[in-house]
Amino acid sequence: MQKDRFLVGAGGLCGVAGVALAASAAHAGGAFTGTVSSFLITHAPVFLAIGLLGGGRFLRISAIVLLVGLVLFAGDLLARDFLGGRLFPFAAPAGGTLLIAGWVLIAASALLPSRAE
């Protein structure tokens, strides 16, 4: 299987942002910055693993759903801390729902028969 550069890049950026936000939370605080840091650092290896090890189309789409959810959820929480407002109404709940859906889809991908692409 060929590596997915987009997912590898996303994993790297999640790791970088997670570490930077952990430092920010330790020094400057912020009600949600530490939570976002934890989410980013936790999800970074998922994107790296799927991107580097490959997987079928369904697994890659599942990872994209997970990534979109992470961006919405984290982006909304960070907007609250750093901008004093939300990205848009229900951005965090929509992101959280997509995070859950992405994990369900990743789990469901284990039930699909593997085939060479």
C-alpha cells in the first residue's frame, strides 16, 4: 500500500500543534487550550498510522471524517480561548459528533474484507 501524504502531514501538524498548545496551556492558561492539546496529541498517531501503513479507501475516508471533526472541535474551543467567541454556532458539538463517527467508521473498517488497491 502507498502512504497517504495528506494524512501523514495532518498527523505531524496535530503533533506540533498539540505540543505547542500544551506549552501555551502551561504558561498562559486558557479554559480549553489544555483539552485541545490532549485531543491533538491523542489523534496525531492515528493519522500517522493510517497515512504510513495505508489502508483501504474506507479507512482513509474514516480518517478524514475524524480529522474534520477534530478541526471543528478544536477550532471552536481555541476560538473561545483566543478570540473570545465561537467559530460558528454548534461547531464544537458538530466536531464532537464527527469525531465519534470517525472512530465508529475506523472500527467498522475492521469488518470489511481486505483487498489490494
